[in-house]
Amino acid sequence: MNAAVAQLGRKAAGAADAATGQPAADVGQALYGFASQLYPICRSITGNGVRQTLELIGQRIELARHEVASGTRVFDWEVPLEWNIEDACVLGPDGARVVDFRAHNLHIVSYSEPLQRSLTLDELRPHLHSLPAHPDWIPYRTSYYRRHWGFCLRDRALQAMRPGRYQVQIDSSLAPGSLSYGECFIAGKSREEVLFFTHVCHPSLANDNTSGMAIASFLAQWIGTQPRRYSYRFVFAPGTIGSLCWLSRNQQRLKHVRHGLVLGLLGDPGTLTYKRSRRGDCDIDQLLSYLVTAADPPGSVIDFEPYGYDERQLCSPGFNLPVGRLTRSVNDGYAQYHSSADDLALISPGQLQRSLELCQQAVEILESNRRMVNLAPKGEPRLGKRGLYGAMGGRSPADRERAMLWILNQSDGSASLLDIAQRSGIGYAAIRSAADELTNAGLLAAQRTAAGKRRQRPAGPARTRPVRARKAKSGSGGKR
Amino acid sequence: MNAAVAQLGRKAAGAADAATGQPAADVGQALYGFASQLYPICRSITGNGVRQTLELIGQRIELARHEVASGTRVFDWEVPLEWNIEDACVLGPDGARVVDFRAHNLHIVSYSEPLQRSLTLDELRPHLHSLPAHPDWIPYRTSYYRRHWGFCLRDRALQAMRPGRYQVQIDSSLAPGSLSYGECFIAGKSREEVLFFTHVCHPSLANDNTSGMAIASFLAQWIGTQPRRYSYRFVFAPGTIGSLCWLSRNQQRLKHVRHGLVLGLLGDPGTLTYKRSRRGDCDIDQLLSYLVTAADPPGSVIDFEPYGYDERQLCSPGFNLPVGRLTRSVNDGYAQYHSSADDLALISPGQLQRSLELCQQAVEILESNRRMVNLAPKGEPRLGKRGLYGAMGGRSPADRERAMLWILNQSDGSASLLDIAQRSGIGYAAIRSAADELTNAGLLAAQRTAAGKRRQRPAGPARTRPVRARKAKSGSGGKR
Amino acid sequence: MNAAVAQLGRKAAGAADAATGQPAADVGQALYGFASQLYPICRSITGNGVRQTLELIGQRIELARHEVASGTRVFDWEVPLEWNIEDACVLGPDGARVVDFRAHNLHIVSYSEPLQRSLTLDELRPHLHSLPAHPDWIPYRTSYYRRHWGFCLRDRALQAMRPGRYQVQIDSSLAPGSLSYGECFIAGKSREEVLFFTHVCHPSLANDNTSGMAIASFLAQWIGTQPRRYSYRFVFAPGTIGSLCWLSRNQQRLKHVRHGLVLGLLGDPGTLTYKRSRRGDCDIDQLLSYLVTAADPPGSVIDFEPYGYDERQLCSPGFNLPVGRLTRSVNDGYAQYHSSADDLALISPGQLQRSLELCQQAVEILESNRRMVNLAPKGEPRLGKRGLYGAMGGRSPADRERAMLWILNQSDGSASLLDIAQRSGIGYAAIRSAADELTNAGLLAAQRTAAGKRRQRPAGPARTRPVRARKAKSGSGGKR
């Protein structure tokens, strides 16, 4: 299996390359290209925009599409009527299209009911939304659960509207149908799952969230090409009601979710931000904090709070899943948030690629990180006779030797390789590679599940049982 | 019941108003006036000065007076003879009163034995106490447990004394009698008690402790007018031997003391100081630290140490009560401490009022703070359909909505409302008010006692049982 | 028994005086003198140099010498052949001694095999080791476990060597023999042991480690003259293989090791450095951190890492002993490390003496530190009637009184005297002396072993049972 964190980025890019058939340097371009494909679609929490989106994603990865009928009760909620829209506009007194859905998806308040009406400007005004502070941006507004209609427009355009009669035409439908979400399951050796979650309900907002959809798709594609112990599940669902649907249909499965990450807002120029799970001390919290703060440029780690994306539901007290969230800027944390300025100019191939690479690093560490047991715990084993230690004494040990000393010293079954990397200050890649050498030398074995002191249980008990330890024991160590 | 911490001060002043019949702005004046009434009395650890003090306090609140006979054994101590004093003076060689008890209570060393004697200045000198660093201040000295006599005087006066014969007259009495302390009990719905303790043994020291006596009296008066679950007990007792007497007579009752606060030194210009209980992590420690550091200007929090006021006894290892201490300056922490300069000019109506208000805020939070349980813990409940959440989506939630999300997310029975206020950074008043709204909406209920994870147990089990939760359960949530 | 930390240094010096027959001021000189005696010996991990060293140490303290035969299996290792050396040199093309073992022990790579050979400079070169950055220093190199030979020399000398034929003569022996180590056991009242460990394998390196050997020897000598509850064990052994031999032969005894310290590098000009045990929170960690940071000038405390001296073995996960390490500079932490510049000019009598004094202080605190129980825990006992508190009230307590209040308040059996010293900020000596006064007054007794909340168990249960507490109980306290 592959080696050092330092190398993961490059390797991951290479792997994506293999998977996409593009040169590594083009992974960012490919991500950007896919985001650009997703951008024009008019998504909402239900409707054909979501289905179209899932279809595009399904061209890249094996995606099971689920439909949940309108009216289905989902915990405290119910799935709303399905909303679709063909056209919408406001015609001015002179008959010109003052606000035109065909010009931008954001012009219509999502879930606006069908309408054909003539109004004065005063009557129309409460249905018009703009951003006075950003007169050239169209805001993004929704009214999923209260029957309503409205238009969003540039404040500059709003200010130019003169008194008179306006014609409002909304060619939408609100009718029993279903909510759609997609699921990509990649089986590993273990039933223990890693969950990736991304929302697919936003229309024509590039960072929020074509970036998340693109990265989740590429990540799933790449994982499918990798050896793995964990199983992986990617859920592409509308925000809130979509994650609630998934949770409601998968309650029996949640116990298998060992780690999880909500992905979104991963293409903007901001540095990476990891938001801790509600528990705050999960393995995923340790891992992502480690990677994000070590990233170049370093990102930041923030505490859990109950506002955000679908971690709101996944980390509600009734589920409390070990799920964190990875973004660059945070929701409501950048000026263009939820406006037409969150467009394809805001995201870039480079940022998308670096986001993907960090996710790939996370997966590689999740896969390789374990609690190990030193099989010769009394004193240091004699590394030199195994060619693992320099023969010439009197000098300080080389980095590789230091890594081995750290692993041997800490591996009493309570410390994971990542713990050791953090305590020693030695990079994870070097620790992992030294652990491999020690394992090959018969000095180290993976901790058996039952004896583990933390939550994380290595997936396959049979595989992680320290077979060598037992041999060594019965063989009385004399053969080493 | 009342609402926001921000409002508590004003409301509390209003409440005091109702109780005292004075306009709110005069609460400080009323406190100062009461302190001024208490100031001239010559108190000691026993004697009529204490009784006179308790009588004045008893005119404001229902005060039970207790007398403990001289010679009564109290743990390792015994109640001393009762001391009273009529007059005392030192007459100079010319017959003039060089030191005159009638001019200031502090001139006599407390517990000085009766005396009529002629001495040379050299013989007298060891019995004279002054403060060379503050030549115009009279120090405060006592000799409770060693039979002794002495005078305290301005160093300037001491330096002016010329050789010659001096007449010492001390018209005091040291005789079997009793130690007096007062107790005001305000019953609440629960037997669990909040204990307030203040010392009443210092003569003519304004900050130490007419300020504490005045505030404790007004606080008790105000609590009597408030709805409450806790019972409250105010003890006005001489320092050390008085609190030991109270402890000794109330050992069976101590298990009911859930929170406690020693009050003193609350009128000086210093900022507020909270001294933690010996345990250091009691609910009262969390609460007072929260309030004192949020005060304007911010106060400070200091660790427990075994010197100070009656927390010395209340927090001795054999009792270890959950009792902290609230002062402004600390004992021995201001120049005028234990001298005649700790007079009515040192304390002010404003400081007294603000001290009282903080105590009132503390009581309001103690009363309302609970661990709550989210009755719809799987995912977020749909607040919008209950009118608790804005209908227009796409914008960030309002403060009230954020407060609700925080409460719902954290209320698994382990976090109190104050915990949630601190974690979220949202003011306690907003959290409490949002909790009330959620409770009214059937989404939240108080945690039952037994399941609480911390020490604090809400008082009445019957009242705090989440009745709504059960209804909701049997009603299968469908009605919401 | 002796009193204050402040006094410990002086007293210790005095005690050393008694033990060595030298004036106290000469303890540093005596240490330096002994280090100078040890310096010229050519030590390695086996051989007569070690035996000669143990003989010199044995002239000061009762030292049991142990021999472990070559080939003995020791955990993952085996004791190597014994190495001795008579002479070694490199003769230049002109027959002159270019490198001469007789000039400096470090010229020969330790464990160089016997040799007589003629080589060209090119052939010789790989066997020559120098320090280009320090052209006048001879490096220290070893090849214990790979049969090899080599010379170390000044880089200046290496650069001056001209092409031509060189004669190499190594008059060494590598033959079955044994590894030698010494052990000094000083019985105390308890079987619980304090372990001191120092390495004796380095040739002609003054700080590393004639300093450690000298201090360990003097410390053992001094402890023999002191009353003590613990037993003490000093091990003088070659690094790594020597400590492994000791561990292997003493596995049954390890459970008695309550505290331990590896000593080395104690004469250089650096400030003291305490390296924590692997556990990180042992009593020895608390104690040495306390002493080292309070030293003048203050030293530093570093975390455990698995590289260093014999703590590598003692703190391997299979043993995990409560053993820290005391040095001044750390291994590889000073320029002269492992070179001929680590000579007698690097170490000084003053630094050696101050290192010894700190070890003596550590022993005195280990001996006197206990968890105490307040026998009158309800309220403060009346110290005044026992002459332990000033009679004149109104002033703040004196330091001695504050120490007593702290001890009484904290002594519920969970806090040790050192804990109390640290919490109160009062020096350990004052705390201990106040504890003695309180004990003599019948107010305090040592905590019985079983009820102790931390690892440390006072040695003799019979002695530490709070006999007075029981008397007091049955006597109902009335007699006090």
C-alpha cells in the first residue's frame, strides 16, 4: 500500500488520473469542469433539478437513486410536495421582462407557487428580495414550508422599477411527487462505514455546493480504485429534509458509521476549515484537525455549533454521529454566500484539487491508522540485528530510527499511529512506514479490537488479530 | 417569571422597590442608609452590639435569633464569655482623655478585660496599637481567646504621648452569657437550600461588614417576594465561632445545602471578586464566575484558599460545602482594611446596589437553570410549523432561532441552560427564554433528577418529570 | 528529622561533609576529584575498564558487582563478547603514529576488532571518523554489535594525511567473558524502593558520564547516613545492554520500585533538565518538576521521548517504571557531546555540587512527603489554644499560620504535603514543618495506605496508621 502523507497529494492526484483518464495536473480542471456542468441546473429540495444532478453524478460513480414520496413522515417533518419550474418572470408596465427566471435560476424564490397575476408595484414589493449592500448581486431565497411566491433581483434593478402595473407569471408546479437522493456504497472488507455527506439542493451556487458535489463524486471514484478495509457510503441529498430522509431510512445502519464528514464549500479561495463533530473528540476530529492545521496554507478548526449543513441532523442528540464537516469558507462566512456572486468565478481548479487531496489523505490515514502492539515490549528490541538501526554507535538516531523507537515505546495497544505521530512530532507517513517495517520484522502487530482503549475498532477482527504475536509467544522469541 | 439577564438588574431594582416602597433608583440609597444605621454599633463576637444589629436586621426580614451559652463546646472550640463595654479611656498625665472609646469603637481592643490602673507610658506602651504607615487611622484589634486589654489609636496620637503616668479605665464586662446569631429562612417548594452567610461581629467598619449585612438583608427581603423552587437560608453570625455554632447546630441540615455564598465587603469601589468553593467546580462556582466576569466592569475569580471569612469553616474538609464567597475587594486587599478608614466614605450607594443586583441575578439563574431534555432528539424538529422559525429560507437564523438550535442540540440531559449559554456565547436570558418557548411548544422538558449527570438536582422530582415527553411518546408525535 | 527545603542544600552539604570527612564547601571539589579519577579509564559496555570503574566506586560505597556471561540471552538481545584493548595506532607512510590510542581513549572505535594491516589511505579512509565542524575534537564512536574496526581523530589531522601506505595496529581482544555492573542497596524501613540508575560505559567523557557516576556515588554515600523509610538501590551499569541485564535479572523486584531517576550529564554549565517518565504523572514527575523549576537558576522540564539513556529500557512498555531522568544539558544537546571536548574542563565542582544537592532535596522530600488527615476536620481547630496561632486578632495570619490553615484544609487524605505546597505557593519546607507542628499537636496524622487516592503508598502501614485519630475518636476530643 502507499506510503507517506507528503506523497499522498501527488499520489492521489495520480490515482484520480488513473480513474479519470486525465493527466494528474488536470484533476483540478476536471473537478472544475464537473462543477461547471452542475452549475446551471435549477435544483431545489425536490424536483427534476435534483434528478438531473444525480444523473450527472451517476455518470461518474455507481449511484443508487432513492425517491421518498411527498407526505412521507420523517421524524418531526414530512416530505413536501414536489416543486418544478418551467419559467417565471415579472413583466413591467411596458411589457418588458423586468425579472426573468431564464436569465438566472436565483431570480425565483425556491418553491414559489404557480401564479399569473397583475399587481401594482406596491402590491408586488413585499415579494421582491434584493441585497442593498450588494446592488449587483441576486440573493438566494426559499420558502419550502410556507406556500408563498417571490422573486429575487439585483437591488439596482429593484430601485429602477417605477410605479405601475406589473404582470407576474410563475409557471411552476407544486404537486405530490417525491424527494430524490443518491447513494454510492463502496464495500470494503469491514461492515464499518465511513460516511460522506453533501447537499444537492442549491441552484446555481458554485461554491455552495457544486464544489462539494464534484469533490464527493471524484473522491468516491478514487476510493473505488483503492484497496480498503472500511466500507464507504456517499450520500448526495437535499439539505435538512434530505438528510432526515436518509437518517430515517437508515437508522439500523447508523451503528456501523465509524467516521463521517459533511463536505461542502470546497472551491473558494479561503483556507480549509474543519468543524468538529458534536462529540468533539472523535477519531475524525483528531484526524481532520491534524490534516487541516498541517495543510499549506494551514487551515483552522472550529467547534461544533448546531447551525450549518447536514451535521445539524447527523449530530442531533438522537443520533450524535461521529461526523465532522470540511469546508473552506464557512456558511455565511463569505460575502458572496447565498447570492449570484457565488458563481464559477469564485471557485478554482486549484482550490478544488487541494480540497480533494486533503480528503484523499484523510482516507489513507483512516485506512492505515491503527493501535499497534509492541511484541517485544520489555526493553527495546535489538533493531540493529534486523537491519533497522545504524550499526555505528555514538551518533544520534536517524529520523527513521526515531520513528521506530517512538512506535515501539508507545505501542501498548492504547496509542494509534496518528497519536504517535502527534506526540512525537514525526510526520504520519514516516510513522506509518516505520510501523510497516517493524511489522514486517515481527516486532509489531495490530491491536485486537476488544483490547482497544478508544472508540475506534479496526474493522476486521480476524485480520487484525496479532497472529505474529502468538507465534512469537509460542516460539518463545528465540528465533528472532 | 422574569426574563433576561440584561433585564435582571433593572427588574431586581424594581422588585426591591416594591419590597421597600422606594423608587428603584433609591435602592442604593436605601442600602447605604441601612449600612449607616449599622455602622455606629460596637459589635464583637458576643454581646449586646450583635443583638442590637440583629434587631435592626429583624425589622426588615423575619429573623430568628439564636443564643448559644458561654462555655458551650463547639467542635474544637467553646463559646467564650460574653463581652460588653460601656466606656474606656486613657487619661494623660494632665487628666485629658488621650484615647477615648466614646470617640470611636475601634479605640478599644475587642474583648479587653475591665481595668482601672495607673501606668507609666513604658508600661502602657505594649497595650497601645497604631498603624505607623497610616498615622491618621485607628487599627482594629481583638483578643477574643487570650484575656488581655489594649487600645488602638492613631499613630500621630501615639507619637504625641509624653512620658508620665497614665490612667487606664476600661468599663467592660466579661461574664457568662451567650453568643447571638440570626437566621432567616424563606421556604421554597423544595427542601434543597441556598445558604447565604455574612459576619456580624465587626464594630464600625463600613465595608467589612455593614455592606454585607445590608445586602444580605435586602436580598432576603427581595427573595421573599419572588416565586422560587429552592428554600433560602440567611445566617447573620459572628465570624468563626458564630459559623461554627451554626454548623454545629445544623449538621443534619447540611445535606440540603445545594449552593451557598458568603457575602461581605460589597460596598467599596473595587470590582467584584468571586472566590471559588473548596471543591472549585460546584454549580455556584460556574454561576458566580459567569456573572462576575460578565459584570460591567468585569470582576475577577480567585481560587479557594483557607484564609478569609466563614468559608474557612463552611469549606473545612469535614463539611466541604458548595459555598463560594462574593466580595468586591478581598480581606486584607485594600489599604483601609481593618482600620477606621473603612468608614462610610469608603462605601457608596451605587456599589452596594450593583452588588445586590448581581446577587439577585444569581438567584434568578439558580432558580431557572436546569438540565433539559429534547423530546424530539432525532434531527431538528420543524420549528417553522410551530412559528418558532422564520419561514423565508436562505438567510442565517436570527438570534432567537440560534438559541433554540443550541438548546435542542445540547439538551440530552447532561447540559444545563447555563452550560448552553456558556458554550454558545448566547446570553443566559436569551437561552432561558428560548427554552421556555420550546417547552411551551412541547419540544423540551426538564431533566428528571435521577438521570442528571451533574451534582445539581432540580428540587421537586414530581414537577420536573418530563410529563410532556411521555404524552408525546404515547401520542407518537403525530399531533405536533 | 531535618527541616526546610531552603535548608536542604546546606544541610546536605553538611551531611556529605560528615560522610566524606571534608568541609562542606569541598563537596563540589570532592565530586570533581572523583570524576577526575574516573575520567582516564577506557570504558566500554564490557571489559576491564568497567570493572576498574566499579572498583573505584566500590571504595566509596558498598557495591555488589555482577557479571553476566557473554552469550547470555537478555530479552531480544544477548550479551556480546567481552572487549579489551591494550593499544592501537595508525602509522603513517613515514612510520610516525598518526593516530595513537595512547594519546586519547576516543581515538579507537569502541569494540574495534584486533587488526594488523597495511592499507592505502583510500582503503583506510572509511575507517576514519572525524568532526569537520569541530576540526580539533575527536568524535566518540562505537560498533558493539557489528564486527568492525575504526579510528576517530581530529579533522585537522585527517586532512593532513597524505596518500601512501598506512599501518594499522589494533591490539584488542574480543572474546567470551562477561558484562559487569554494580549495585548498591541501602535498606530502609520499607521494601518499597527508590531506584537510581547511571551508565558506566563511556570512556573519557567527563560530563557523559563521570559526572553521573560521581553524583550517584556521593548520593548513595549520603543516603546511608540518613534516617529513611524507603530502601534505595543504585545501579551502575553499561548503557542499554547493562540496564537490560539488570531488568532481566530483577523482574520480580520491579514491583517494589516506587520512584526512580536516571542520572547523567550533571556537571556541565547548563541548567537542570528533568525528563518526565513515560507515564508522565508519577510522583517522581511531580517532585522533580517542582524542584527543577524552583532551582536557582530555574531548570526545565521536558516530556518523555524514547531516545536518551536507560530510561529507554526502564520505561519501555513492558516495564513502564515510574522513572524519570535528571541531567543538565541533554544527550546531543551540547556541542561537545560525544567528543573529546566533553572533558574535565566542561564540568565544574559548583555544578556537580548543585546537582547533588538537588538529588538530596529530592530524597528528603520523597522521605517526608505524605498524605495527611486532619483529625479535627469540622471547622478549623482552635490553633490559638495550642500556641500555634497569634493571640492578637484583626491582623492577617503569619506565614506559619497560613501553612497550617492550608494543611488542615487540604488534608482529607487526598492531598500530599507536596500537593499542598504547590497549591498554596508556600515552600515545601514550611509546609512540612507546619505539618510536624500540627502532628505533634494531635491535629494531623499520616493517611493510612489503603485510603490513599494516588499511587504513592507510604511505606510502613503500621507506622502511618493514624493512631492519634483513633485515640481522639474514642476520647471524644475532649482532652484537646
